[in-house]
Amino acid sequence: MLKPKSMTRAVIVGHKEVMDETVETLHDINIFHIEEYNEEDSTFKIGKPFENAGDVSKKLVQLRSISSFLGIKPKEVPKQDTKVLWNELDEKLASLENELDEMTEEKSSYESRLKELDSLKKELVPFVSIPIDLKNYRGYENVSVFTGTVKGDISSELSGITNDYELEFDPNTLTIALFVTKDKEEIVEGMLADNEFREIRVPDMEGQPSDIIADIESERNTIKEKITSLEKSISDIKERYSDFILASDEILSIESQKSEAPLRIATSEHTFVIDGWVPSDEYNKLTRTLESSTDGRVFVSKQEVTEEEEEEVPVEYNNAGITKPFETIMNLYARPKYKEIDPTALIFISFPLFYGMILGDIGYALILLGLAFGVKKLVNSDAIKPLMNILIYCQVSTLIFGVLYAEFLGFPLASLHGAHGIEPGLIAGFETINLLQSPIGGEMITYPIHRTHLVMTLLVFTALVGVAHINLGYILGFINEKKKHGFNAAMLEKGSWIVVEIGIVLAVLGYLGYLPIAVGAAIFVIGFIMLVKGEGVKGPIELPSLLSNSLSYTRLIAVGLSSIYIASTVNFLAFEMIWPQGGVAAVFAIVVFIFGHALNTALSIIAPGLHALRLQYVEFFTKFYEGGGKEYSPFGYIRKYTEE
């Protein structure tokens, strides 16, 4: 579990006549990671795609375009037979495309007409309050027509210029329709300019604007009904064809992978060579299956892997089912290298442990458990499910620590007898039990553990958890280094840190009078010399980080306390300040309680998650983990919607 899967390099050589069968077999068994062929400095050339590659790609693009237009999402559907699908694919795809093309074209024309009507209506609106037929705005030889807006009533100024005019004025929109004789046109233009005249074009139509707008509204409603009807038809098509689209996408994707596989293969005039990797325990299956499918016309050989080539080995995790979701956390950081320790199983223990230690509340654990199970059931996504499984593991841990702390949404469940009297708990008769006196700060260790009354003890405890976690990292680093560069290098680079720590502990014990202080000092000096030899100048510079790294783990109690104080504040506001007033205030108290705890629930996912993650990535991984391994990506496909 702590090592990636063992991989074997295999080279497959055969005649080009059986390349098709070979590719088909490799794709079906889905265990062979093909190395891309680089044709530089070689007599071999990159192969050409199979004949059907162009046709398959064209159909795949066509199908995905339709799928995108319809908004098809992955979902659970019954698996379809591939033979039936291939038989009906061309006809169904063409029919589907034609049907959609007609509908989208019709819908597009309706939408264009809607825009035209909206634009026309916008032009007509200023003239609605002016009772003049639109045809009467034009066709005059001796009369000038001005239509537009002005800053106010212009009738008095107009009367000062001429009495031969006709003016319509809408005081609400400040729109005018002014008819004057041609000889006064220039003077009137000047007067209108002084009144901030802005011309509005008269639509080239006939009839009363209000009547035309009514006709427009009627046409708009009819068009909207037709568009709605078309959208429903498109939605029906989506419903009717979604299973077909998902299944067809899958078989076309598979066929595309196969038809383009030669682009990754070395070929000569008559032969082909496929270089790649297979999990060592699957090597016999690879050779057996290829021999059977090609009648023994391909030759598979194992290749020796040199130390330099280990960097190229693709890495496949080797974790049991319950630890598998935590590979997501590993991938967020970096996949391990082939010869490196895979810490997924360790993260499976420490990440939920730290998360639960921080949150430790029965109420929040139950809420988040329900949320995780709900999302897992409702959302069918391979990316979401591992995250929800991690959240479930974390909430189980939170529930355990919640029982240990006896906290429910920030309320203590057990009563506590303190120096300031009795602090009642949520469960009547549940009394706190005194267990033993803590050697730190004179605090009493109790069950349940009241975190707010045991701060100093818990701070020291979490720092010691950090020391243990960090030293586990150094031990793993020692193992990694021993594999790569031998015992001496591992001892100097990683073991020296442990020797330095032992020296510090013994020196402290010496200072307290339990041992001669010289013993601790001597071991510290030995460790320090080893550190300088192993890590160079960097070692002594990073020595103070031992203390800061250990203290970083005190966030396990500090972040938890902040969550308690937020929850306690919400409870105090709701039940101590607002609820006793009754009436509307009681309703407000309920709102404060629900909203406050909803907010703290959201924080309960983020804060403990981020801090628990930080302890893994920053404090733990840096002691032993390098990462950067290449992902094992076998040539093949895991079918979801089809079966052969």
C-alpha cells in the first residue's frame, strides 16, 4: 500500500497486417500504457491513422456539437448494444441533425423578427400620444416637418415667429410634431436648436402609431408562443435522444482512440513497434491475450529498466478501496515518483484525524454527514464522489471527537462544576467527571474534555502530536533516501534530524536535573555535524523550523476553539438575548440560530479542511516527499453507456 504498483516495460513487435488486431486487443484489455513514439534519429516513422479516422472524427464532432447545443449531461442510463448503435448511428445522426437544423433555423428567424418588431416599436413609442397618421408626416412641397424632442413647451416662441404652423406636443415625453411653411424653416430651426431639439425619425409606415403598436404586440405574442413551442420540441428531442447521444459519443470516442493509435506507434514498411508499460502482475495477461488475438504473430518482450529510466515509469497507485478517495488529495499535491513511498494510506488516517480533532462537534458532524451522503446520491460525477467520501470519513472522525468533547452545535452536553459555579450542560444529569490533574497549568483533565477549560494542556498535547507526525515524516524520508542513495546518505540527510531532536530532549532533561546535561549536548553536536554533512549550509539554517513546524500543530486546538466561540456566540444571541423577549423576537431568534449555524457549518468544511491539509502538505510532506511522478494512463476506455 505504501508503494506504487510495480510496472514492467514491454515492447510489442509485429507485422503491419496484424496492427489493427493488436490495437483492438490493447484497447479492449485496457492495461497497456503506450509511450509516444519520437521518430527523431530513427529509421522508423510515426504510423498513419487507420482509414476510418476521418469519418469517425467528423461524426464525433457532429455529435458533440449537437450534445453541446442540447446541453446533454452525463447520467445513469441503461447500457446499449454497440452493434445496434453502429447499425443505426448514421441514419439517426442525420435525422437528428436535420430535425434540429430545421427547428433552430425556424427559431432563429422568429427571434430575428422579434428583434425587428422591438426596434420598430421603439421607434413608434414617441408618436403614440400624437394623433397623426404616419403617412401625413411626408409628401409636402411647401411645408417643413420637424419631429423630435425639446426641453419644454415651444408654442409661445413659435407664435413669435409665425402663425402658419401646426404643433402637436406631448408634455410627458416632450415630443413634438411641428408643421411650418418652408419660408420659416431656417428661423424655426434656430429656435428649435435653442430648445435642445433632438430629431426622431418617423417610421416609413402608414396608420396611427397606437394601432401599429397593438398589431406589433399581437405579432410578438404569436411569435413568442411559436418559439416556446419550438423550445419544447427541442427539449423533447433532448429527452428522446439523450441516451442515444451519450452511448454514441462513447462508441465514437472509443473508435477514435483506436483509429488514431498508430500516431503513437513506430512503423516501418512492414512492421510496427509499440513501446509501453504494463503493471507487472498483468504482464502475462498482456502476452497471452495478444498471442491469442493475433495467432502468435506479434512478439512481446520485457525490457530492463535502468536507474535513469525510472523517472519515465508511469505511476499507478496501489491502494485499497477505502483509502482510494485520498488519492485525490495526493493528486492535488503531486503523484509520487515510481520509487517513492506513496503516503496515501497515511493521509487516510491523519487527515480525518486532524479534521475531527479540530471540529469535534456532534451537531456539525451529523449535518455534514447528511450533506455528503445527499450530494453523493444526487450528483453523478466521478470527480465529486471521492471528495464526498473524504468528507464522510472526516465527519465520522468529527463524530468520535464530538462524543469525546461532548459538544453539540457549540452547546456543552455535560454540566461542569467550576470555580465560578455550575455551568449547565444540554443533557440534564450528565455530569463532567474529573480524571486526573494535568502537569501543565494545574488544569483538570476531565471527561468530557471541555476544550475551553483545558487550553494549555491541549496546546502542549497538539505540539507533541506535531513532533510525532514530523518524525514519522523523517523516518519515511530516511526510507526514501536509503532506496535512492544508500544508508549513509539517508542517515546524514534524514537521520541527523532525529539525532538532533534526541540531543535537544536529553539536554532539556539534563537542565531539569534528570541527566548530566553534557550527554544531551554531545548528542546534539553529533547530530548537528551529521546535519551539516548531509544537508550542507541549508541544514543549520532550517534547524529553527523544527520548533515552528511543531508549534504549527497547535492549530488543531486553536482553530477548533474559534469554531466553538462562533457557535457559542450564535447560541447566546439567539437564546439569551432575543428568544426571551417572545413574539416576533422569538422568530428572529430562530432565524439568527439557523443562519448563524449554517454559516458556521460552511466554515466547518473550509477551515478544518484547509488547516488539516496544510499540516499534511507543509509540515509532513516536506520531510520526505518529492512527488512529480508520471500518471499511468492505459490505452483503453471504461464503458459507461454501452456493452458489446
